[in-house]
Amino acid sequence: MCALERPLTYDDLLQMPDDGLRREVIGGELFVNPAPRRAHQEVSANTHWILQQFFRSTRKGKAFAHPVDVYLGRTDVVQPDLIAIRSDRLHIYRPEGVVVEPPDLVVEIISPSSRSIDRVRKMALYARAGVPEYWIADPEQRAFAVNVLTGEDYVSLAPNLDGTISSRVFPGLRVNLAEVFAGLD
């Protein structure tokens, strides 16, 4: 933790300048991330499009892209790259722009500066908060993991034989990995 007299909170985050930087508080510690690289943006846009198509055709939920404050506790406020919320739970995304309960799905896209945070700290945070499904996309390695909360830990699901990955939280949602990483070459 930083040399602070107390952990940072969501109220502290709200007092910080609106300068376009991505700020998150995890365990009371401030993380400031640089603007994402182009490959990150491509994967984010592709994944968001896949989610949007699914939700528009099924009406099972909605997907939202960064920036969205996700409040997971007084000292845990993050801005995932993408989130999805089931239709019957959309009330957790308040009009003022904050999600006040764990989303049903969180997607983080790995950047060089976020690799250990996304795979370790955020994974532990999301598990502790009870996020049912956590997807991690790595544009550099063209890797995609669907992690499903089982008990207190995440278990990574294997891809289907056809190379797609299925969601357990949103039955019928199948992600084609070629579509996720399209446009990176």
C-alpha cells in the first residue's frame, strides 16, 4: 500500500481530477493506468460488439464498455474494460454512472502495464466480491480465458471443440476467438 495514513475510498476517487486517466482503488490503493494500446482497443471493441449482438438478439442483459465505476466495497472501486449485467439486475447500474453490486460478467483486456494486476489482484478482488464470470483477453498472446467462480475461486473453462468459448452466466453466448482477435495483424 502507498504511504497513506488511511486506505483510499470511493469518495476520495470522486475528488480526483477528471483528466481522462483511468483511476481505480483496490484494497485502498490507487492505481493509475495509461491510455490503452491499439491492440487493446481492437480487442475491447470486438468483444463489446460480440456481447452487444448477443444481448440485442436475446434481451438477456446489457454490456457496457469502460469507463464504468464498479463499486465492490468502500476501498475497492474498479473500471473494468467491459461488464455485462443480466436484465433482471440492471438496477445495480445507477443513473449517476456507478455499478453498486458485482456485475454478472467482467472482461479485462491485458495491457503490458496491467498484466499482474488483472491476473492476480483483480482476479482475487472479483472472486472475493462474487463476480460469477471473469474473462481475461491477452492481445499480445492471442489468449482468452473464461473463469467461472466455483466456491471462492475461479476455475478456467476449456474452449469448445470448435474453438469457441461459452458463457455459463449467459447461456447461449458463444465467443469465437477469431472474432475477438480480428484486426490485430
